[in-house]
Amino acid sequence: MPPIIYGDGLQTRDYTYIKDAVRAYDLVLNHSEPINEPINFGTGKEVSIIDLANKIIELCGKKDNIKPVLVEPRIGEGKRLIADATKAKDLLG
């Protein structure tokens, strides 16, 4: 079945590889001093939803016969979500 994309597909997200997320939490848990403030983890790189969907279709070998289906956007969904991990870099290296 084709992936359903809410909106035009040009909205972006910052996806973090699971091993990197686990490492980030490990750094926080094993930090020499407690960290009592919010920290963002992420790559700082935006990936559009349409590009992600097309890559998944390609990896599944369905590039020639499946295309994403665009439907009405969800109310209140952000156009861009990207992490600023500057504080994490400063505190945890």
C-alpha cells in the first residue's frame, strides 16, 4: 500500500538513529553532575517527509508502482521540526 502523507510532504523532521539516542541518554545518566535542565538531542538535519517516503518505497523495490498519497494536513502540525542540540554538545561533548 502507498504511504499516506498529511500535507504536501515538504514538512521536515529531524530523525535520530536509535543507537545515537541511546548513547545520548547514557551520557546524561552517567554525567559527573546532575543535569537539571531540558536538553534536545538530534542531528540538526532536516529530512522532508516526501523524501523519506520515496526512499522507503525505493528500498522496498516499489519505486515504479507505488507513489505517496497526499491528503489534507493535520490541524496544528508544524511545518518544520528540527533539534537544536547545542546545549547537549556544550554539556556532554
